[in-house]
Amino acid sequence: VSWFISCAVINLIVVLLLCGFGVAIQLEFFLDNGFDVYFTLFFLTATAFTLLAFFFSTLLSTTDAARTFGIFWYIITFIAVPVIVFIYFYSGKEKDRDIIRGFGLIATGPYYKAVSDLVRSSSGGGAVGMLWERSGATTAQKADLDTNFGAEGKNPAWFDMRAAYESLLYCCLLYAGATWYFDHVVPNSFGLAHSPFFFLDPKYWGLAKRAARDATDSALLVDASTMEEEDGDCVKEAQEVRTGNFNGRDSKDIAVVIKGLQKTFVSRVYA
């Protein structure tokens, strides 16, 4: 949660700087379109991308793997998404609705469609941009959130700016839920993980008491029979430390004695 809050604050600062820079250099995109329209789009997109990165990080164990996959994902979406948006998101065909809803769960799709609409509404001599809401009739160059943009002015597409906001919000919820789930069920670096159905266990939600565990040395003793396959010297030393009997040697002559060594897992609660 702390990581997400930190990233959300950074995203907010970056989006504000982007908007301020666009206005400062007098770009039509930022001057003609409403600030609330493109700020909402950029912030929702940045949040969705952040949560998507969190999701990927639960599946990839190393930094190099995450970096490589991130570059691969960027290249694939950079090439494929504009084509997909042009073919489906602007088609206006009823048969494409389910396909659009599916691609809408990939945050790059609704983001690219929304940016394309903002560019269309602010480009050209007669363009006045897109506002959150307008009174009266709207056109592609005088638009609001509910304005439909069709391919070359034909077959108005139902996927408008409001639909883009909704899809990005769904993406945030989907990526957050997937991150939370897979962070529990994918084994960590110690090979530990929850059951795939951990969310059905009342103990996880604190609705039932967990069995008490004795963390004293006596409870952690390993029976010698279970250590038969271990190295003999290791077994001997382990028993000497547990019993305090160093085979006649003075404990002061032992350079280092480690007792009660434990590992505390702070990132997860294991059932």
C-alpha cells in the first residue's frame, strides 16, 4: 500500500508538470481541451500503468526479467494498439462491442483512443476542443465527454471519452485485484505461498482464531531421527547448542554460538 501511495503521489506530480508544460509552450491540445478532461485521462492512465507494473512484478522474480518484459510489452503495445484502435474502437459496428470491451481491459487501448479523440477535437482552424460538458449539439471539433468520433465521419463509435474513463477505472480495479491475489499465491523467494483459495479461509480475514504456536526452543527442536541424513558434524553441533553441553568444552571457548535464530516474514501472512 505504501508503495502505491508513493507512486500515486509521483504520478500526480508528473501529470501536473506535463499539463503545465503543455500550456506553457502553447500546445493546442492543452489550450483548447478542458484541463479536467485531459488531467483525468492522464492520471487514470498513469494509475492503471502503475498497477499493471505491480501485477507484472508479482509474476517476475528478477529485475532483469521485469525490465526485459517491460520493454517487450512497450514495443508490442506501441505497434499493435494504434492498429487495434483504428480497426475496432472507431468502427461503430455493433458486432465489435465485445471485442472493444476485451481490449478495453488493456489500459493502452482506451488511453490511445481517448488521446486520439482529444487531438481530433483540438486540431484544425475551427476546432474549439473538448470540454467536460457542453450545452447544445456537439461535433468532433466542439466536443464533450459524450461525443462520438467515427472513422472518417462515418459510423459514429460508441466508445467515447466517458467510456474510456470507465475502462481505465476497470483496469485499475482489475490490476489491483490481480496483484493482490497473485502476490499471495505465487511462491516468493523462500518458496512460500498461500493456497489458491486462501480468500475463502475465515482465518485470513481474522474471522477465526489461528492455532497458537509455541516459539520456544523446545518446540523448535528437531528430533534426531529426522536428521539422520544430515551431515554428522552439523547434527552434533546442533545438538550441543540445543542442550548446552559442548562435550566437556567450556562454552567460553566457543567463539560464536547462535541460539533461537528465526526468520520473520513481514510482507505476507502465511496460512
